[in-house]
Amino acid sequence: GGAGKAGERGLRGYNGRKGQKGQVGPPGNSCKLHYAAFSVGRRKPLHSSDYFQHVTFDTELVNLYKHFSMFTGKFFCYVPGIYFFNLNVHTWNFKETYLHVMQNNKEVAILYAQPSDRSIMQSQSLMLELQEGDEVWVRMFKRERENGVYSEESDIYITFNGHLIKPAIE
């Protein structure tokens, strides 16, 4: 004949003794943390004088590892990956505000406000995938109208910010 029906499961027994310690495993990959962040401001107002005018900044709020050059007004990418950038300006009454966020020599976003009898805060945010050596900066564009951005020595009305969201290689 065949085997009979299995009976009920019995009670669990006591835990046995702890075994011997095992061998050390192979070393893992080195953990490299990648960071990049800057926040700069400008206390001086801007008026367009040339067809394209490079915007520089005079106040350093955060500049991790000095990836943003206060001299050139450009962020230099040392860590490839996805970045977030933000530009904030205070428009000038009765003047057009026309700025480009630039990646190397290419316009990637515009910040624009039409002339108005009242000034407003205007903002532009974007994410960019950068390669090592890419530069991100701000350019003022002059058209037929007078172009300006308001600021004053006592306060910062113009800010440019950027930080690494995700490095290309982790």
C-alpha cells in the first residue's frame, strides 16, 4: 500500500546554538557623494546697453566648491547630471524685462515681462541635463524697447540659483 495521511504539524522546537562567524566579504564600491549648488544675487540694477548683455552677480549666498564664477557670472558643470535652475528678477516700471537662461551658447529659457505701470517679481525655473564642461549663465536681450531689471544696494531683487538633482553616475 501507499503512504498514509500526514498528521498535524507539531510544536516548534527550541532554537539551536549560534553558528561560527563567516568569512569577510569582498570590498564594495567606494561611496562617492556628488554635490553642486549655488545661489547668487545682484544688488545693482540692470539696463540693456548692448544687443546681448552678459549678466554678472555681486552677492554670493551659496557657492559650493566654487562651481559658479562670480567673475564670469557662469556656472561651470564639474559633475554631469540633471540640474535645477531658477532665475528671479524684479521688473522695472515702464520697461521691458527680457532675459535668457543660457546653456553654453544656446538659449534654453526666457524670462520676459512686458512694460507696465507697476513692477512685479518674475521667475523662471527649469531642469537641464548637463555634461562636464557645460556652462549655464544669464543674458539680457535688447530689443527696440528699453530693457531693465530693478535692484538696489540695500536689498537683493535679482537671484540666480542652481543645484544638482541627480548625478549621471552614482
